[in-house]
Amino acid sequence: MFSSEFLARAERIIGILIDSFPKLLRYGVTVTVPMTALSFALALVIAVVVALIQYANVRGARQLCRFYIWFTRGTPLLVQLYLIFYGLPSLGIRLEAFPAAVVAIGLNEGAYMAETVRGSLESVPKGQLEAGYCVGMNYVQIMWHVVLPQAFRIAFPSLGNSLIGMLKETSLAATITIVEMFREAQIINGRVYESLWLYLEVAVIYLAFCTILSVVQRRMEKRLGTYGGVK
């Protein structure tokens, strides 16, 4: 049915995939996932701060936030990675590859998430602020205990999508010398020259990670009552 040449090649490919899988998975768990988590945490902090400044309409600071969003969303993440890792040393600011990637990805996604959080803040009825003042709460207490919890409930689906997108964006970190899952696949391919199957294996691992995050996201949305657009 099958020629000996075909069977030999199939056996070789299967052997390569079996040998490479634990290596790729290890880099995925120890580099890709931590990079995603740290970048998301940074992006979330940036998003909340930038959104609150715009929501409060703080003069001067609001214009700076708009400029940050405009510049970040208007330039590619790959260019931003190069600016931070290769460009900043000319100003005397040197970052190791991993922190540089976390900062670049966090800053990039923070701009998108800031708009998500801002929109969610603005969707909370203004009457909530007035009600808070009526019971004796100050502005900070109202934002922390009343407005932000409702806004995060509304923003959660979009923020979950941002997290999944960031997981995939970490593959760009390979361009600034970080050996993560995709870069390890490139290294292995440099020895065995099986691009299709190795990169397909990487794609499957990314797909598995994203599927897990998607399942967690849907379950959290159901608990928050936001699944399927219900709020």
C-alpha cells in the first residue's frame, strides 16, 4: 500500500514530533505563559489608570493618555518591541530581553484595554455616582466600590479576549532573542528541516493553551452573568 520511502519519512516525522513536543511544551509553560501573565497584569494596570484619567477628564493627563493610545494603536507591536529592546539602549536605558518583551506587550495591549475599560466605565449609569454621594461616599470610594466593579463585569469578555490575543503575541518575542515556544521550534527546525510539521505542532500547542483560556473565560462569564451578551 505504501512505499518503504513513504513509511520511512513518516516514521522520521513522527519521531521528530514526539521528541520535540516536551521541549516545546516546557518552553510554553515556563516562558510563554509567564510572559503572557506578566504582560496582562501590566496591561490591566495601565488600562485602569488610563481609563480612569479619561473618565475623570483630568486636564493635561487626559491628552497624554490620548496620545499614548493613538501612538500605540497606530504602530505595530513588532516595531514597539524593537524600539524598547534595540532603541532604548541608545538613551542609556537597557532592558533584558524578557522584561523588554513584557513591557512592550503590556504597553501595546494596555492601550486597547484602556479603551475597553473606558467604554465600560462610561456605560455605568451616572445615577450610580449621585447615589454614592447621597450615602456619604467620596469620589474614590464610589469608583472603587460602585463604578469599577460594574465596569469590570461589563468589560470582562473583552479583557478575556485580550488575554488570549496576548498569548499568541508572545511569539513575536522570538525576534528579540527570547527562546520561547516558537523560537525553540525554529531552533529544532534548523536541525531537522521539517518546517511544516514542527510549526503545525507549535500551532496545536498554542491552540490548546487558547482553548483552555477560552473555557475558563466562558465559565467566568457565566458566573458574572455576561455570557452571550447578557449583562
